[in-house]
Amino acid sequence: MNNTALSNEDESFWDDDARILCDVERVASVRLSAVANSIDQDGYYPADIMGELGQAGAFLPHLKAYGERFDAAINNMSAISRNCGSTGFITWCQDVCGLYMELSGNPALVNRLVDHATGTTFGGTALSNPMKAFTNIEAMALKANKVEGGYVVSGTLPWVSHIADGQCCGAIAAIDNSDGSRSHEVMFMLDINEEVNLTKCPEFSGMEGTSTWALNLNKYFVSDAQIIADPARPFIKKIRGAFILLQTGWAMGVTQASIDACREVEVSLGHVNQFLHNRPDELEAELKDLHARIMQLAKDPYDTSKEHMLDVLDTRAQCSELALKASQSALLHQGARGYLMKSKPQRLIREAHFVGIVTPAIKHLRWEMAKLMSEG
Amino acid sequence: MRVTHSTITWRLFICRACGLIYDEAEGDPDSGLAPGTRFEDIPDDWECPLCGVTKTDFEPFERPQITAAPQTVAFSKQPGIVVIGAGLAGWSVIEAIRKDDADVPITLLSACKGDRYHKPELSVAMSRGVSAEQLVRETAEDAGRRLRVKLITSAFAVGLNAARHELRTTRGTIEYTHLVLAQGSKPYLPMQLEADACWHVNHLKSWGGLEKALRAGPQRVAIIGAGMIGCELAEDLNKAGHRVSLINRDAHPLLALLPQLAASCLVDSMVQQGIEHHANAHIAGLEQNASGESSVVLEDGSKVAYDQLIAATGLQTDNRLAKQAGLTFNNGIAVNARSLQTSEKNIYALGDCISIDGVACRFIEPIAHQARSIASSILRGNEQSYKHIDPVIRLKTRAMPIVLRGIPKPVGVWKTVTQNEQELVMEQYVEGEKIAVLTMGLLPGSEAA
């Protein structure tokens, strides 16, 4: 890491995990919970609140420059997600985009890190397609050609979140040889400007405020200043575990919110809710186990061993399963009031579904674990 | 690709962006593409009906293969006994349970297809000219129907929570009342050998790959490791017409089991058959020369050229599940010698994956007994029914069959009882007590037919 990027900061300011988490929780509970439904259903993109969360230190603990504390980053994300799953998700986008900048080692990108880490600027990640392509689930969507001073890239990605004009996202494009065979892939920071066509996505069932767009590139020029990794594969191999592990913070927040929703009605409905299965105490015990497992894995986020990857993939899969189970239970606990369109359990169920289907989806995780296991 | 009649093949194209499939047979009537519209006839301004990208983002689509097992029993939500591993141990325990209880739900989780075969045959089957398919005695599907077992095949156990009785697999999470670990062991490879550089015969799939590779005609085969499998395989492949080099890091084959006199007879027998035995040969690495010829490079600089390389360097038990569930692991999943229970009450283990008092026991003979004991413990609460007896070891080297009763010890003293044209009989004593008897039949050159 280029430490000059931090020269304007009092570095010790960001050392206190507990204080950061406390500030993040405050912003999330005061500002986010009030607008969570509007974010989920009406498409309100909470850039203002993201800025405040950034100022509180939500998006930086996992970065090497700030001590590489993945546990703290995951706990921040979880606290945000507990109040709004959509914002939890774009927190993950912001966090991994920060990783790309920092680990690129490209001075032009590293110099952008402080603004990004403190929520002055925003950026996401367009790696769903290449992550699936690298494990043979689907084909690469973006193609690049080498030109003087960089690459030109064309292609379409259907759903990229946390992007807007003036923001950026990490992306990967394939470079083919003249005979059509694959040469390699290049990873770059895609700066969203007038050269990028963003098209409104069809209406989703929830998570509308994540600023998710279809992104089309037609001979978009990528300069050397934007290169994250060339070739991309070694870089992806290095960050893959960390990339997936960070998502667990978001998933655990949705689960915790679901447990909260079960408990909210305990006073009035506890006498009948006692007959339900997946009661909050039971869900919480599983969440506690899972959290402990995740905190352990967070100690060594860049371990690329097969054992570690299996653990990360399995933990992430369990996060999805638990979020789905917990949100379903939240609705059953709240009964009729949970069936109201604007109720919290309705939103939690939509959020949990997204936890289960976004890359890496439960099925992708299992596909990949099976692949890893069968490699001997 | 689908064929609708004999001459027209309708093609499928997939949207790279969202996965929608355009089927030429069906067209896209909602946007004015009649059924039968060829992909190349679609106008450039047509948009994917799901995500809105244009036809340049579509590519030809072939239906991917699905590897899930066929359904053999009615779906049941009742958690029952879950068995991990469809080798001899796994199927034996299922047979034993079904003998006593026709109804208890059983689920079998297997990393492979789960077909039943007799594993000891793998080291002697090549010279019989059979294929992997012919070694299958009963398919998993047939056995699953007959024994009413739910099959989850081509699937792996990745997580185990003993407190919640929950097994996490690559095909979903399953609950169990009792779990039986029969996961076997996997080849142990020295660090000079990459898994994809050599064959092994630890399961039918890998054996089948080797068999196919050897079908092309007589080849040079290098076998690394001169334990039981290495020795049996060397003879088998030699008999099948291949030129075999046996690379042995020790001075003699089967160093831990055979006294020097017996080992020398075995080497003489192998050499007489045409097998090259490289003693005290330590591998430095593998290399390929400019003309593409592969060789094992030994530490003394000599090379053994090969067309096929086989590792017979021993086995080890994977400890992932044991670690996750906090099961005691000591050179294998540690089990109680009388009950075959692991350190968790409702989890049992048998076969190659277990260790008793820190010793792994990778022989076929005890498995049936272990299976019956586990069934009896699970179904009748009879927890003390197993008694471990050292198995009789039989080396299936046909030119010189070896039978060993009792497990010899390094401190033991060997005495020759009989040595003549027909047989060699030796006994091992520790502190005056006979602990092992070795019988070797038919000395070199005297093999009938």
C-alpha cells in the first residue's frame, strides 16, 4: 500500500473497532431504519446515508491501510444490514471495490482509496459474470482488445449495483486470440461516464434502492490508470475468499433483523408463537455458531488453500440458508401483520431471497464446493 | 440441441446476460418472431425479452449434463440414518441395517456414482481384460431400489454439526438420527507427485481411466511404491503384457510385513516374470524430454521412462469432517474398539477411514463384522458387539501367493519353519511368543500353468 495516500489522516483515529461499530450502529438505526422500506420498494438510493456511514468508518477496516480487520468490516456490514439489507448489500459492493483499488498496486487507483474508504466517493463491483465464468458456470460477457495505452472493451452486463454517473466498479473483460481462443482476462476500474450506457433494469421484487443498472459498453477505452490486474486470474485467485467472506456480514445482518422481528411480537403473540418451529433463540444459537466460524475465517482472509476456500464457501452457503429460514420464521411469527405489504418481514424475505440468489448463489457455492472436492 | 424431425435441427441460443434461451422452434411471438425463425434471421434491433440486451449478446447453447442420482425411494422428510461413502463399507452397513429393519429411512451420500464393486479386484483385474463397467456388480440405482436407500451421489459432505445432527453437503443440508462415516481414505502422495500426473487404483473411476489408457497396447508402466497394492499391480500389469518398473524407496518390498528372506523370494519371482524392481529408489521429480517422453527422475540421477505412471504410495484419511464436528482424529477417525462409535454418540465409523488405538486398519475382512456391529448398535442399542481381530493378510501375487496371519512387529524375530520347492513357512516371535505366521506358496519357476 502506498501510505502517502493516508498522509492527511490521523491513522490512529480508525483504530478503535468498538467506537467505529458504535457509530455505524447509530447511523444505521437512526437514519436507515426510517427509510428502509422506501429503499427496498421505491428505489431510494441512500447515497447520503452511505456518506455518513463512510464518515463513521464503516467501509475501511478490512483495507490493509487501516489494519486489515475483516472481522470489524463484517460486523459493520452486519449492523447496517440489520437495519436495511439493501444498504448492507451496497456496503459490500463498496468494501470490495475498495479492495480492488488497494490491492491493484496501481498508484492511480491507490490514490483514490482514501476518498473511497471514507465514503466520499462510491463504487461497486461487476464481477458476478466473471466469477461464474471462471468456474465454468457461464461465458464471459465483456470482451477487450489491446490498443495503444490500454484496451477497448465491449459487451453487456445485465445487473450491476451501486453504480451511477461519476461512480465506478471493478470489471473483467476477456481478451481472445485471433484464432478465437482465449488469451487471458484483464481487470479494470470501470469509471462510469458518458461512454457507458446504463439502462434501467426491469422492476425487481425488492432491493430497488441499490442503484442497479444494465451496463453496456461499446468500445469503451480503458487506460493504464484504470488497470487493476492484467492478467486478472491470479488477482481473482488471491481475493476470491475475501470477496465471498465479506458478504457474510450482509447475510448475518438480514438474519439478525429477522430474529429481531420474531422477538418484536413476543409480548403480544408469544403465547401462540411458542408453537412455531425455528424460534428466535434457536435461530440465534445457529447465528452465534456461524458468526464464530466467520470471525475465525476472517483472521486469515487471503488464505488460498483448498481447506480455507471450502470453509468460506460452506459458511457463505450456510449464511444464505439461515437468512432464508430466519426471514420465513419472522413472517410466521408476526402473522397477519407480517403479511402487510409494508411490513418488515415482507422486506426481510425479499432481502433473504437476494442473499440466496446473488452471486455466489447457494447453487453456485455448492457447484464450486463439489468441483473443489472432486479435484482430489 | 433438439431435433424436431429428421432433417431440421432447431438450435438454441442463450442470452449471456440473463440466461434466457431463444429456441428457434418456438421463436419469440411476443416480439414478432414467428416459431421457426432462425437466429440469423432475427433483426439486429430485437431485444432479449427478459433483460433487453440485443442478439449480439446471445451465443449457441448446448444443454448441460445433470449428474444427480435417480430417485430410488419416495421422498421422506423424516431424518433417518445417513451413510457417507458408497464403497464396500458403506454398502455393507446398509445391507446390515436393512436385514434387521425394513423401514428406517437410510440416505447414502457418495462422491462418486455409488455403483457396487469389489475393490480388492482392482489390483488384479487388468490381466483379466475387463473394463470398469464389467467390474460393477450392482449399480447404485439397483441397490438403492432393492435396499430402499435414498441416493445423493456425485455429492460431497462439506460440513458437520454434531450438536444439531446436521450434515452440510454440496446437494443441501440433511438431518440425521445416526451418521455412519464410511468415507474411505484417499491416496497419500509424496510431494514430488502431483495428483494429475499419476494414476491410482483407490477407486473404480481412476482404475477405469488407467484401464482405458492401457487399452492402446503394451506400454511402459512405472509404479511408485512396493506395498501390497504396488506388488499386486506390478504382477497384474506385467501379466497384461505391459513393461513394469516398480520403484521402491525401501530395500525390499513390503518392508513392514515381510522378513528379508521372503522379500528376496518375492523380488526374484517378480524379476523372473520380467518386472524391473528399483530398490532404495527415491524420487527427485518427474520430467518430460523434448520428444515428449516422460520419466521418473531418481535422486541418484537415473531415470525410469514411462507411458503411464501409477502411485501406490499409501492412503490417508481426510480429516475435514472430523475437524469440523470436533471428532477425535488420530491417524484416522478414532473409534471405540467395541462399539465403533466416534467421540460423538450418534456418529459411527467403519472401514478404511477409522483408527483403533491410533492404528488404521485398511483391510476388507473386518468390514462385514464392523457393519453388523454398527447396525446392531443403532437398531438395538447393543453397543459392545465388535471385537477387533487382526485380519489374515493375503497378497494376491499369483506367481507367489503370500498369506500372513498376525501382524509382525519390527522387534520380532523370524524363524524359518519350512523352506522347500513348494513353500516357505516362517514364524515371528516376540519375547518367545509367536505373533505371526507367514506362508509363501510356489517358489519362482515352479508356477503351474
